[in-house]
Amino acid sequence: MKRILTHYTPQPFQGLKTNDDLSRILKIPLGTLLYHAYGKGSRYKTEQIPKPDGSMRTLHKPNPTLKQMQRKILRQLSIGAPLGKSIYGVGTGRGIADNARLHSRNPYVARFDIRSYFPSIHRTMIESLFCDLGCEKDTAHLLTALTTNNHCLPQGAPTSNYLSALVFANADHRLELLARKNRLIYSRYFDDITLSGKNAIQPFSQDVRSIVREGGFVLNTRKTRYFEPSEDKNITGVVVRSGTLCVPIQQDYVESYLTKLENGIITEAQCWADKKHIEGYLSFINQINSTASAALKGRYEQLLRPQR
């Protein structure tokens, strides 16, 4: 079995020799683990949520019992298998604004997108990962069954973000070395890779593509962007403008929506149907500009109140 982690030493599951050991560590009866790993019942439901750019993201959410199991697995991972400092989107103080802020003072920025990030992480990669983390093969197979769906990592499961970060750890290590060698700053927010520095990033593009490909992934070259010193820089949906973070597209969208609501262009029924969508926008804006978010939220709630 091909190793996933070659630049990583922690083995939080080293003591897991059998499935009974896993049952003991998670404090879940083995029969329950096996049922939810290999049973034929409905394990996941599909849900769509709005992205910051307004498009929709499809999530595959586990049933409550499986979700609880995955949270226990995640707890073991987060205690014994720490992530690198360049990883954002997982853990406290590692949000989308923190990622953009890291690059806000550099004049040159490049953004790369990993194509089909979660679907690209096949169950065989996850099983190899658990073996690298210290599991025996049978236990790794059970953990893989508990954390994958349709032969890949499901976006929406509690364990998926952390496991995906570990699968990409080798590539992260090599990209960190590339950045350090060339006085660049590197970070990754899930499937978005960002490099920034005092000089143009284009000369390193082929190196990035090669490292990502050798890690088992492919870049979506249509989404690659290079930002010059005079440009606004869009980093994972956050705009860096003269060193300041802002989200003008999202703010304009919500303001336009509220104006239409005030003028009766949007119906009461449509307003309630859009509630989760608008609240998603407000939550995103709040991460970048809490003052603007509070003003928009207050206006939104005032408009909703008479309709209750």
C-alpha cells in the first residue's frame, strides 16, 4: 500500500491493533461501528448551501449517529495529528479572513485552485493515511468505511476537512519549502492555494503544478489568477484592497436584495425561502467587516419583523 505521509511522523493510532481497540478508544460498541460502516441503511443526506460568491455548494451530511462517531474520530486526530501552520479553514483562528490577511501586505499574489478536491480523495488514500497514522490494516479499513462515502471523502462530514488536510500534507510540505526558498508566503484554504511575495509568482507556477500533481491532485488552470501590485487581490473570496480586507461583491448583493425587499420587488414567500441564503452572506461578511454586517443584519431583521 502506497504511503500518503512521507514528511510526517505523528502516529495517534499506533495502539490500534484490532477493531476492538478502536471500539475501546471511541467508547462505541464494535457492533454499532460495524453497522454504521458497512450497513445498508441511509448514512448521508445531500444538502446545498450558498458559497460566498453566490453559487451553491453540495454537502453530504452523515446521519446523527454516524456524525457522532466521526466527531470522536476527529477528536483523536486533532489531539494526535497536528496540522501545519500553512493550513487554514480547520481549527480556531484559521478562518478565511486570517488566510487573506496573511498575504495582505505583499504586492504580488497568485491563487491556484485544486480541481474536485474532496472527490479526488479516494477511499484507498484514506485507508493508506490511517495506516500511516499507526493503524493496522483491518482497523484502517473500518475507519475508512466510517469516514468515506461513495468511495471518496464526503464534503460535509466532521472528519473530512481534517483528513483532507492530512492527505495533502506532503504537498503542503513541499510547497512550504518552495515558498521558503524563494522568500514567498504560502497558505492553503481547502482547495485554494495562495502564494505571495515581493516579486512576480508566475516563474513558480510549473513547480506548483508538479507538486500538486505528484500529491495525487490536479490544478484547475482556468481558475489560476495572478495579481499585480496595483490590483485588488481576490483571495478565497476576500478582496485585499490597498492592504485592507473587504467583501464588496457580497455587501453589494445583500444591499441590493434588501432594497428590492423594501420596494416590494421580492415577495414575502421568496424572502423566507431565501432566509438561509441571506444569513450565509451576512455570516461571511461578518468575518471580514463586523460593522457592515451588523448594519445589514439590523436592516434585514427590521424588514422581516412585520412579516412574522
